[in-house]
Amino acid sequence: MIDFNAVADEDLYGMCKGGDEDVWQYVYNYILTICKWNKWDLDDEPEELAQTITMHLIEKAINKVKEKKKFRNFLKVMTINKIKDSFKSPKITESIDKPRRSKKGEEFVPEYADPAPLHDSVLMNLEISSVIDAAIKKLSETCQKIVTEYFNFKLGVYEDYKELSKVLKMPVPTISSSVRRCLNSLIEFKEIKELRT
């Protein structure tokens, strides 16, 4: 296991951009630690706020980093700013069944979207899965096994890298490089590139 506290900021940034899930877990914990500072007095909310801030980082803020050598400082400043912003926005809790009044004074019950996924999005996810499965079958036998078992590991089938290493019959230190090499081959297939556009 890598001690991410010892990793240089620039390398940490590169690992985040590379999609390393272990480093993202470290970044989440780093943000969570800041959210748990006593001066914020967030009670039971720090985990939720840390998750929101991490998602903001993944979706937008990671691309705004100017000085990669000061990545942890960027994380700290961004987190503090987001925490301060959370105090500015009022928290409104309303019943979803309670009638409301429009600006004209008319009473109405608001309608909310069904949180269940739409059928077309479910079908799209199935289609994407079948494209990925077909592309995996085009890899060498070795890479097919590595990618399939790595996905199983990410889904929680295996408890840790040691268990994965037994299944793959390879030493733990070589798993990451083998997975990266095979995934790089996978994303070069035309059908996978089309999914990314």
C-alpha cells in the first residue's frame, strides 16, 4: 500500500488525473479531515460535505489547478471556500406532500421526478456494458483475465489485492502495472473510443 502522505503534490495530482481510485480515496479523506475541523462545527454533516466537495473536484475543479506542485494547498483552499459557501446557503426543509402557493397565490402540490432511472438510460447502460464486454474479448487471453478480474475486484468480489493476486497468479506489486497496460490496450479499440466521445 502506498503512503500517499509521502507522495509529492505534483505526482498526487497526476495520479488523480489518471483516475487512481486509491489516491481519490486519500483525497476524500484529506478533504474530510478539513471538514471535521472543530472550528466548522458541522456536527453530522462533514462526510456529506466532503463527498460533495470531492465530486466538485472530480467534475470541475481538478482542471482548474494551475500549480500542480501546490496541489494539497489547492485542495485545502478549495475545501475551506466550499465549507464557507455552505454556511451562506440556507438549508430549507419542506415536506414534498405539503401544498405550496405560487406567486399568484394559487395553491398547488409540487411534482417531483421519479428517482428510479428511466428505461432508456438503463438500456443505454446495458448497451455500453455489452460494447465493453465485446472489446474485452478482443484482448489477449492474459489481458482478458486481468481486466475481468480487476473489474470484479472493483465491484467488491475480492477483499484486497492479496486475494486478487492469488486469482491472477501474479505478485501484488505487478498487478497495477499489468492492469494499466491491459486497460490502455482496451481503450485503444475503436468501439471504446466511440463511447468516450
